[in-house]
Amino acid sequence: MAGLRPGRCYRAIERPYTRKSKYKNKAFIKAVPPSKVARYDTGDLKKEFKTRIDLISKSDIQIRHNAIEAARQVITRKLDLLNKPYHLQVKAFPHHAIRENKMLTGAGADRMQTGMQRSFGRIIGTAAQIKAGSTMFSVHINAADKQPVLDAYDSAKSKLPCRCSVAVVNKA
């Protein structure tokens, strides 16, 4: 059984076309699978913090929901080791449905499928479309605990398919 295709196959931002109709037999998209992102807000949600550290995308990109969840897990795991209060927000929401037109290969494959006729594709997941300069993750933390967040972001950058920068914002 074939697994998940590489992330580079879905990096480019495309116009989100979803043919939803009030008539079931005319709708191309029957259902969208659920997102793998478990939580969008974690940590201490009620406390006020002095510093916010953002992870910002440097390019227009499309990030699949499993890459967002992998980066969130890395950041959460590193910050939980601190035993200090923090508030992590995932700002990228995967709303775009990713489609794939599966093609068979081998002997007899031409007699079993339609090729590029009716090649709209089946929904295989969701992705977040992110513009250059927009925030993907925000961590609210006290000013003294800044370095572990930067280390956590360095670990999370390898899970994301884009180049990222870090911005530190001090609240007055």
C-alpha cells in the first residue's frame, strides 16, 4: 500500500476549488477528512504574559495538517520540560482540501481507470494556505524564559516545509 506523498507535492498555493452543491450527486467533494491538529491553544490560557514570540513564514506556502501537528507537538514537548507557564497558539488553520488523482501503473492499468478524464481527484487531507510574513505559531511567555522558546522553534522549523523567522514582541 502506498503511503503519504511527499510534502513538496503540495507546497505550491493553488486556488481552492471545491464543487459543493446542495444536490448530493452534483457535488464533486462528498466530505473533507478531519484535521490532525489536536489543539490550537495550549498551556496557561488565563495568565497575562509580558512577551510574545512568533514563528513567521518567509514565503507563500501551503502546509499540510500533519506537518502543523508535528511542529506543534515538538514545541509543546520542549516547553513542557520547562515547568514554567506559557500559552501556545497555532495560528495556521488547515481549511483547504487537498486532492489526488490516483493513477495505476503496470500491465492492464489502462483498462481499469479513466486517466485524465474526470480527473478532479479524491480528497486526501487538508492544508493551511499561508502568505509570506504571516504568523504560524505564537508563544506567550515571561521575558526571562525566552531562550527555551527559541530552541523549541529551531526544532519545529525542521518539521515545516518553508523558511521561517522568529519575532519577539514585548508588551508594554
